[in-house]
Amino acid sequence: MKFYKGKYKPVYPEKYKGDPTNIVYRSLWERKVMQYLDRNSSILHWSSEELAIPYLSPIDGRMHRYFPDFIIRYKDKDSAIQVRMLEIKPAKQSIAPTIRDKNQRITKKYVTEVMQYGINSAKWKAAEEYCKDRGWTFHVLTEHDLGIK
């Protein structure tokens, strides 16, 4: 994933919950999702990184704050109103890193990947609990879900 950062200007700012003049994307994948949420008539409201969820970091044992990428309120196919929390991540960050064989050297890169996966897992567990308490759903979307190769 190439990293791009910018400000998104919504076509329908009234659908955005938060400050529609300060919507920041940190990847082209996030921008693609913003465009979809903004223009899709089933989406009633959406926000980006407007909510903080506390989580316990497995790295330092301290509480931190997780800002999920998106919270959307939408009408499903039966016209029922649903709320979903979304996180956009590369597929490789959504699965635990593995050592391919017992003779493989443990590199600094591997340790970093394990730490990042541990942090992501803690954030996502906190998000799932937060959503469950409210009757919402939580999903991690990867490039595969977004139709990006």
C-alpha cells in the first residue's frame, strides 16, 4: 500500500458527523471508502476518526486510545437502520506474522510486524466489545474487500 495523505471534501457535507472541513485520509484506500460513503444513498451518516475507544496495549501494558477509521449509519437491504464501525488495513497487517520454518532468523522486521499485529488485535478487540455493547458491527476491510490489487 502506498501512503497518501490529504483532506477529503465531501459532496454531501450534511451526511458527515463531525467537522466536514477537516476530514483527513491517510491512504488512497481510505479516500476510496470516503467517496463511497459520501455518495451512497443508503449511507445516512458517516464519520472518520471522530470516536476514541480505550484499549490496553500488549506492548507497554498501558491504556491508549484507538480512533477507528469510520463509523457509518446506513439502511440495509430491508430498510433497517444499522451502525457499522470500519477499519481499513493492508491484508498483511490483519493476520498474525508467522515464521515459515524453525531455522528462519527472527529479524527486526518480523519483531515489528508481531508488535504491530498485537497492537491491532488489542484495538480490534476493544472495538468489537464497544460495538457489541451498542448493537453495532465491526469490520476490518483490506485491499481484497475494496477490490484493490
